[in-house]
Amino acid sequence: MKTQLVIFSLVFLGLSISGRERAMPHTIPVVVRTITHDTGAFTQGLFYYKGLLYESTGLYGQSSLRILDAKDGSIRKTIPVPDIFAEGCARMDSSLVQLSWREQGAPVYRFPSLELRSSLSYSGEGWGLTADSALFYMSNGSDTLYARDKRFAIRKKIPVTFMGKPLQLLNELEYVKGLIYANVWYSDSIFVIQPRTGVVIRLIDCTSLVAQNAAPSNQNVLNGIAYNPETRIFYITGKRWRYIFEVKL
């Protein structure tokens, strides 16, 4: 599991970020509504489209791709993905791509029917995924985001910095109006990144949201960001959380 691979990095990251976060402009989300979330869902990826939330859940033997009703969190459809440890997911045009952690492959589904169509390959680990109209942006747990074209070829590497230092453990991602909102594994903040420069320009302090969920755990962390462009509402959740929060920033 990931915990065993990077425990030293997590301790170092937690110490360094806690001191630097105080100097960075930050926002506290305003909760509009809470939605019930399946506490068995190990959330790895989340995005919104036309009244529905698309969620990728992980763990070997438990991974899935789900469609949730954004009104009440009810599960409309579940597609088991038993052969991979599923990670982030994103839509582009008529395709939905779902990453895997270590299998170096990504199932590609027809969207919105979610029929399995093909697969994409890549080197290394897959963590988070989002997309604009032309490029996917992918994380792998390092301090670098990878801009990939529709065939998943790397077009640009984006080193991400926070207060002048590399920001490690980049995880779930959401592209919103030219900016990338990123979860960082084990942080209770969301980091807002300017993709052109890789610089973090703002923090979203989600401490109060974390406190309303399951007891603290080294696994049940903040992880899941989606955005409704029509209402300008964000959806924020985490691994095995009891709620998805509708928030305004």
C-alpha cells in the first residue's frame, strides 16, 4: 500500500507544510449542503457532469467506477474494476479515462454509457487525473504534473512549487477555469495551482470538513474534488467519508 512506501516523506511533508501554510493566502469553504456518501468508497477520483457525480474508488478487489446522483448521493450505477487498484478519473469529449495505481494502464470508457472501449498505457504510477478541453493533467504522487494529449503522450511536465519548494504527494485533481485544484496526500488543504508556472497561488483549508467525518485514519483522508460550472458549486469528499460536501469558495 502507499502508506508503506512514503511514510518518511509524509512526516517531512506534514512538518514543512504546517509552517508554510500560515503565510499563504487561503480560503475556508462555506458549506451549502451535505450529501450522504458511501463509507465503503475508497474515493480516488471525482468529477461532475450534468447532475451526476462520477467517482472512481480504489483498493485491490474493491475498485469500481460509479455514477452518483448529485442531489442525494445515491448510487445510480457501479462498474466493478477487479483487476486494478483504481485511481483518478476524468472525462474528455466522449471518453472517460480511469487510472490505475501500479498497473500502468488506464481503462477507457464510452461516455456517458460507460461501456469499456479500450485502454491507454503509461509508465510509473497513476494517482490523480483531470482534463481541460485539450489535455489531461495527471499526478503520480511526486511534485510533478504531467500534461498529456488524447493519446496520453506527455506534452509537458509541470513541477509544482509551494512557497518556493517542491510540493510532493500530489493526488486527486480538478481543472477549474484555468487552474488546477489538487489534493495532497495527508494534507487537510486543497492546493490551487497555476498550470502555466506550477506555482501554488492559494490554499483551501478543509480542516472543518475533515473533522465532520470518520475518526482520523492514515487512510481515510481528504481526496475528491468536483466542480459544477453552472452553479459554481464544488463537491468535496474523502476516502470512506460519510459525506460529500457542497461548498462555495
